[in-house]
Amino acid sequence: MSSVRNSFKTDFKRAILSPGFAAGVLLEFWIFLQAGSNSDLFRISVPVICTLPYTTAWLNDYQTGFLKLYLPRTGMPAYIAGKILACGISGGAAEALGVFLCLFFQKETPADAMNLVLIFASGMLWAVLSATLAAWSNSRYIAYGGGFVIYYLFVILHERYFKELYFIDPYEWLSPQHTWIFGKYGVLILMGAIISLLMFLYALILRRCIRNV
């Protein structure tokens, strides 16, 4: 357990001190300040900005050979857990912190703390999805764009073909407009289940890749 904690601390420090994290916070702050939570610009920015802090961390370690030096110090389970947790949390934090900073400029802010939690969870979900796609494809382009493509695909499916299935709409996850079981906590439960599944897939993919190193 201590090895997982140490690995996470190392990865999380790398993530939040990265230029990508700072860029993500500032971009989301500017977008939310200028456009607001109901704008398409803000909602479309979520699956992109969350990828900036740490989505390509695995690829960096793998492609540069750093993995061979670092892995013996942590072990495979701790290494994988540290990577995906730091990616997800830093991705969600970049979104939520950028929005939170708008409080100090007396502009539109989330209606309550729960809305901010939903923004964080949504950012975490799309960051983890992007990291999983990146590990599967071994591509930086997929890391930054794959989550956005799937995000927008679900938006189109809901708006054009399955309007009654509001729970598949990523916009709904950011700011619920329908009645959910357990209210906004129901949205969190759904996103939490998806995040857990993606983390499981990520671990399977990385185990396969690491065994081939």
C-alpha cells in the first residue's frame, strides 16, 4: 500500500507541476469567464483541457525508456495505480480549479458546490478515457483527441437519434437538466462506475505492454 501511495505522490506532483496543468487551468478559467457554463465552448472544452496535465505520462515513460529505470523501484501495480490516479485527478482538478477561480472575478459560477464536483468528475472521466485510449493505441494524437471524438459522438447520438436517453449526454453530466435517481448523486454514481471500468481496462492494457518491455 505504501508503494502505491509513494508512486501516486510522485506522479501527482509531476502532473500538477507540469506546464500542461497550468495551461489547462488558465484555459478553462478564460473560457468559463468569457462564455459561461451554458456555452458550447465551455462544454466542448472539457474533454480536451482535461488531457493536458498527464494523459501522455505513460507514453513518455514508455517511449523514452524511463519505464525500465523507474518500474523496479515501484513494482507494476503501484506504477499503474499512480499513473492513472494522477492522470484522472489532475485532469479533473484542472477543470474545477479553472472554474473555481472565476469566483474571485464575480462572474458566473456553478450554482453550488455539487456542480463543481460534477465538473471535476467529468474532467476526471475524460482524462482517464483519453489515457486508456492512448495506452491502447500508443499514440499522442489519440491521447489528446480520442476522448473529444467519443464525447462529441455521444452528444450527436443524444441530440439527433436518442433524445429520450438523456443519461448518455455528456452535457447532462456537467449540468443535469433532467430528474435523476438520487439527484446529482446519481450522475456521480454513473460517472464513478464508468471511471472504475476505464481504470480496470487501463490496468489490463498497461500490464500487457509492460510485460513486453
